[in-house]
Amino acid sequence: MSGEQDFSASLKLSPEQLEAGRLLFAGPCEFFYGAQQIGQLPDPAAPEVAFAGRSNVGKSSLINALTGRKSLARASSEPGRTKQLNFFDLDGQLVLVDMPGYGFAKAAKAVKEDWQGMMFDYLRGRPNLRRVILLLDARIETKASDRDVMDMFDKAAINFQVVLTKCDDVKPKAEEARYREVVEEVSRHPAAHPLVLRTSSQTGLGIPELRAEIAAFAEPVQN
């Protein structure tokens, strides 16, 4: 990417946006619904932000870091086994949706096909879905399954934003190279938000910024 403008780095969040994110995620957040089939989804109400990513990308840890809770979202002991969409109410203003991981090698073909079908049906047909947060592991290269998901988002015109996880576990030079590779990949996808965030659930890197991005979709409760 030498010589190209890094559009992602040029997008800055204001102190007001960061504070709005802090306030929203300081409020209560509770699990309220789990759906294993598309016909079991709760009625659309508050705006939803969904989290997607490969198995073992650190999705549960990131959701817990965002909400300041240690065990709100739980990772499956067997990656690829969880097929449930988990819904969390964030102070009545927003719903966080924890989607099952994809790209798992050991799951049966039927499980993969079921997941792909449910994921696409949910993403394409959910009227109150505002954005998908697509998590990519900073330690490894972008996989074919990640690109397939991004292509699916483009075709279905689903707004998504890429977030790098586990950035604390990568040496600075390698992390910067990985970040630039992802920014370049994102630039090729019309449905992608241009801001790529670097995060760490362990150190808190990028957590305030991601809170601010998500808080932009919240709808305050009317008294």
C-alpha cells in the first residue's frame, strides 16, 4: 500500500463520540434470547449490531470486553458446534447479536450448510440490523472463508465493519503489515465501512473506539 492514502487511519472519532460509547456500554447488558432456527428469531425492535467471525477469532472475549463483563458471552468448548444466535439487550437502546463462528474445519458438512443458510437468512432479512462487525484475527492471514463472507455481504448490501482482534499478541511490525493488508482488502468491498479498528480484549486497545462506532446506532429509550 505504499504511496496510497490510508483512508482508515484518516477517519477519527471525536471525544463526544467516544463518550457516547462509554456511557452506552456502562449501562446494563443482559442476554435475553437464543435462536437456533430462523423461525425462532425475536420480533424486530431495537437496532441490532451483529458480531461475526471465524471460530476462535475471539468474538466472545471482545463482546465481554465491550460490555465490561467477564462471562456475558461464552465461547463454545468445541468450535463450530454452536449454531445459536444469541441476543443481548444493551440498556434498551441497542441489541448485540453474537453469531456462530464460521470456517471450522471439524464440523460436519451439514452443520456448515445449516450455519450458512441461517446466517444469510438472518442477515438478509433482518430489518433492524444496522451493521455487522466482522472480526479478523491479527495473528493470521485473511482466509478464503473470510473473503467469501465479505463477498456475501457485498451481494446482499449488508453494511459491515472489519475489526482486528488479538492485536496484543502480534509484534508491532507484523501487526502493522497485517493492518495494511486488511485495509487494502476492505477497500475492495463496497458494503464495507472504511474504518478498520485494531483491538485487544486483554489490553483494551480499540475498545473505546469500537464502543463509539456501535453507539452511533443506539436509539435512546423514550420516556
